[in-house]
Amino acid sequence: MRISFYDLFVVIFYFGFLASIGVISRKFVSDTSDYFRGSGQMLWWMTGATAFMTQFSAWSFTGAASHAYSNGPIILTIFFANALGFFINYLYFAPKFRQLRVITPIQAVRQRLGRANEQFFTWIFLPTNIAYAGIWLNGLAVFLATVFGFDLQTTIIVTGLIVLFNSTIGGSWAVVSSDFMQTLILMMIAVTTAVFSLIKVGGPVNLIEQFPAENIFLGNDVNYPLIAISWMILIFVKQFASTNNIMEASRYLNAKDSRNARLAGLMASMLFIFGPILWFIPPMVCAIYYPDLAQVFPQLGERASEASYVKMAIDTLPAGMIGLLIAGMFAATISSMDSGLNRNAGIFVKNFYLSLLRPEASEKEQMLVSKTVTIILGLCVIGAGLFFSSLKTLGLFDIMLQFGSLVALPVTVPLIMMVVVHKTPDWSGWTTVVIGLVISYFARYHFNASFWDETYNLGLSLREINDWDAMQGILLSCTILPAWFLFTKTFYKEHSGARAEERRTYQENLATPVLPTEHKVSLDGRQGKVLGTLAGSYGLFILLLCLIPNPIGGRIAFIGCGSVLMGLGYLLYWAYNKEAMQQRREARRQARGG
């Protein structure tokens, strides 16, 4: 399926715009602290945008959309669970994570659990993050292959190389600036696609009445409603773990202070309440008009439902806006894959190269190693994406959930417990993970849903088998592993010497709020002016797209989206330029006084 010349033009323009963000952001980068965490000086609206954007990718518009297409609004459970997780960030974890005062989260793991755990979690998170990034890349490739009609594997390779290039040359300032812009653009595109989809189906009432589901709340293929309800409850537990473990401190280490970190968590929570409601209207409408998408997208086979969102976008969006959607999905996945590339590079450099191999390495050397490692890890991500694309019987939705519950969750449990439970021996960390992985292995390959189904002749549907496998992993990890971690308190002994000093630093940092006065120079004004200019410029570009020959509804959509972006850009520029001018006047006044 081909897209219009106007859409291709929009995509090309966006890539140029993305490159300009990288060039502009280079002015903020002078060392690895700038490169990996933006000097710890970013304002809440930038930090909140990146917290939001890095929690999802094109998978939400392919794998998750497939679930909405098949089973309706039950998919919102995952995203509302994200909202709750980020709200708990706001209440407690976000300021605590900022107060760690480290460059990588693994540095905090070393302070709390020692060098052995530093290396253990370094080398368990590198492949884990590569796998997640491979899933995200596969999701983006499905989207682009659907739009352009390219071969799926070829798309993974080409897209992966493009993502690798952008991730290597850009630092955290470029990534977060892009995330902020994409938050604005994606939300406006989501509103537009949802509105046009609702118009097509005749409104929300018709959508609910016509959606082909056995149960509008639980979806199809439900023989045991208790399984679906239990899945919903346990998903909240899983997403709490995925958003509140210490590895997610990287979302907030770039915040200016504890207050900005807290507000960033609240912003992400609010976005995850309203955004997903808009995202999953189009695939539900698609289920009404295209009950058999395999006939529309035969090249995707059994995974054709993963193209449900893009099909409605192609049917309803005006010429030019599909290009915005493609660019937005590309950038969303870049921000998510940053966790699998740049963050991994930071962990490798700070927690292996600098910690064990070259303790005296200069900042210049560390930057060179960071970019080299990013390239190597990027190639590994491409390989992971190709592997996931070869799985014929398991869709993206189930891959993501089963990987998260069986592998990632056992790793994250001790990283939550270590923040709230302090007096445990160092070995409590790695032993909890090992026990969790052993339990996951037996749960997945010996006592899985198929085993129970065959043993007791339960008659589970394929959906229920996948749900059972996911929630069994969550239930076991979130009961046995915390109990084990708490049990290790029995063996705790006070440390001495350098190890005692590390733990004391960790405890003091965790308890001490980060204040704006800790920064010698404020970057608030520069952030506001740069992001305001970028938002205004891109808003003007979108506004000019109303000149594309489209029906009146399409032209109004471009005018509305462009005007909103320009308005926000003006407000940011005006507010922070005013603040910057006041700071300069105060500096001159102090200089004259001196």
C-alpha cells in the first residue's frame, strides 16, 4: 500500500527537523553527565514527556492495537496500570530516584548492594534491554512494512540502522527534546485519528454497540471470566513493578530537582489516562469495518490485526498527516530504544569500563567508548528484532507480556525492594533474581497453562492460555521474591570501611531532597527558549500543510494542530525568555554591586 507524495515530503522534513534537534542540543553537552542525563537540569515538562514516551513505542500501535482490535477496551488495563505506576512515582519514587545523585541507576545499585551486584545487574540488564529494544524495533517495522509494503525483515534491518545512527549521534538533551516534541505531535495526531474514526462509525455509542465482541469489557474467547479479571488485576501489579524499580531512575535523574521529578511523574500519569483512550478507538472501529484484516494485509499473515491502527489512519487521515504519524512512530521508538542503546552504553561505560577496566579514563575517552558500544549494541538489537519477527505463533502483544512477566519482572523485584527495605545483605539482590529466573523457567516450560489445561481438561482458549502464562509469572514473582528478599534480613550484618561509606552515601542521598540551589548555572531559560522555538517552528510547518488539497475537514485538522503547537511554543518562549532576562539583569546587578 503506497502513501502520497505529501506524506513522503512530511517524513523527509521531519527527519531533517530531528537532525536539527541533535545539532542544537549538542550545545548542552560537554561531558558524560550531560550526554546520559542532561546534567540533571531538565524541567518537569521535559522530564515528564520523556518518562511518558519511553514507556511505549510503536508496539502500542501494532501489538497492543491488535489486542484492542480483537478484544476491545480491556487493553486499556495495561495503560491505566502505567498511569497508576507513574502516580506512585509522583507520590514517592520519582523524587527518591532523583535524589540518588548518580549518572546511571547501576551506580546506585553498587552503593546499596556492592560491586558484585553492580556487575551482576550490568550483565543481566544488557541482554534484557536488548531484547526489549528488539521487540520495540519489531513493532515499528510492522508499522512501516504495513504502510510501505516492504518485506518485514528488510524493514527491521533498514529501520534499525536508521535508529542506530540517530541514537549514536544524539545525547540525552537531543533525546528528551525530541520526546517533548513527539508528545505534543502524537497527542494531536491521536486526537485527529480518533475523531475521524468516530465520525466514520457514527459516534461512541455506535462503536460500543457494533464492536464484535462477546463481552465489551472482557472481549472474545473468554471461557473463564475469572482468568480475564485476574489478568487485569495482576497487570496493575506488573506495571507498578516496571515503573517503580530503581532502573527507572534514569527517567528522573535528568530532572532539575526533587520537585521537578515529582511533577514529571504526575505529568506522565495524566498522559497515560487520556492518551490510550484515544489510541484504541481506531483499531476498535477497524474491527467493525474490516473483520478479516488478513485479506487486506496478506503479507502479515496471522499477525494482520497488528495493522489495525494504521489501516484506520490510512482510511481516515488527510493527505500529509500519515507522514506525521510515521514520523511520530519512528521518533517514539527511538526514545524507547534509547533505553536499549544509550542507557546501556552509559551502564557499560560507568559500571564496567570505568569501574573495572579503566578507572582513570578521561571524559573524552568515555565518550568515545560510549558511542562505540552504542553501535555494537544497536547491531544486537537488530538481531533481536529479526528473531522476534520469525516467531509465527506468537504476536507482539503476547511476546511483550510474557517476556515482561517471565524474565524482566524477576529482575526488577529486588530493584524495588532495595529502595524501601534497607538492612539486607548484599547477596539479597542477585539471589532474588536467580530464584526468580528458576521459578520462571519451570512456570514457562513445565507448569505452564498448556500443562494445566491438558491435565485437568479445562478447555482454555488460546487467549486464555497466553493470559494464564503471563499472570502465572507475575503472581509467582510478586509473592515468592519479595518474601525471599525480606527473609534475607535475618542474615544482615553491619558493614565497615569503604563498603559502609558507600551505603551511608546511598542512604543520605536517598533522604536528602535535591534543591535548585545545587546547580551553579540555571539552564531553565535556555530550555524554554529552545523548545519554544522548536515547537513554534514545527507548528508553523504543520499549519502550512493546510495548503495540501484535502477536504475541508482535513484542512481544519492541520490548522488546529499547527495552531496548538505554535501557541504552546510561544508560551514556552515567552515565559522562559522573561525568566532568562530577569536572571541576566540580576547577574549584572550583582556584578555592579561587587
